[in-house]
Amino acid sequence: MTDPRPVAWPTAPIKTERLVLRESEARDRAAVIELNASPEVGTYLGGPRPRAELERTVPEVPGRRPGWFVVELDGAMIGTIQLKPHAPELPGSNHRREAGGTELGYLFLPEAWGHGFATEACTAALDWFGGALPGEPVVLYTQTANVRSMCLAAKLGFTELERFEAYGAEQWFGVWSSVTPPA
């Protein structure tokens, strides 16, 4: 799928108080495989992917495209963030089709959970995106059973548009915009 959005990589890595968001490199491949093979990470994503499949399919430099960031702490990859084209595949509401052209996705290794890294990294990525494409809305899907993800969506300022049933579970769908609506 070709990305129709006029977005380019930041000219330098994005640095926060504790983290660096950067393009992926060949050294990230093993951590990307670990992330996608993790049973804990896959809990709300349909389960982990088989490690042998990942070893065959993950490219030497994974996720090499604008909007796909490695999240690094002290020189080690702890997760990934994606701001990717939103192409709703699920049938149903037009809200999902009309809400925005970009979807936020994130995965963090279990040892990084509970330290505020996802909030810090996603905030930085959304700030970058809001500067690159001002006013462009970003959408987010998560299972309502994923309490951590629901809390993160609220902290990031996503507004619920709807809930729906898919993949045998209730799903939450929200939107974020860098432009604050008038009061």
C-alpha cells in the first residue's frame, strides 16, 4: 500500500526526557521479533506470532518507512510506534472511514510497561506528527479489555467515537487532533 500522506522522517531523532524515537536499524531486528513473538504483547492482538515465521518474514531492517519509530531507552530498543495510513478493514460505521487518514499503533516489551514510556513516546510522536501535518486527525483502536491501552488513549487526548464488536471482543475507536476545537 502506498502512503498518500505527505509526511517525511524528522531530520533528526526525536528526543524526550528519557527516550529516543528514531528510524529502525539492522540491530533492531532481534528486538522486533521478540516484541511480536511475546505472549504478553500479543494478548489483545490475537496472540503472539510464531517466532519461526517472524525469523523468515521480518526484513533485515524492520519498519523502514516514515512514521515507524523505534523507541530506545539507554541505547536499547524497548518498543515501536507507528503512525501509519488508516485503512479500516472492519465492516460497519462510517465513523471509522471518515475519522482520519492516520492510525497510531504501539508495541512495548513487557519489561518497559508501567514506567510511563508509552505515554512519553506516543506524546512525542503525536507532537511531531501534529507539526508535520497540522490538524490531521489520528485514530486509535484498542480492545476495551486492554485497560493499559484505554488509559493511554485518555492520557494522549483521544476522544471516543464508538465501540463495536470485532474479533470476538468489544473494540474502542477514538480520534486525536493537534488542533484544539473551539469552545
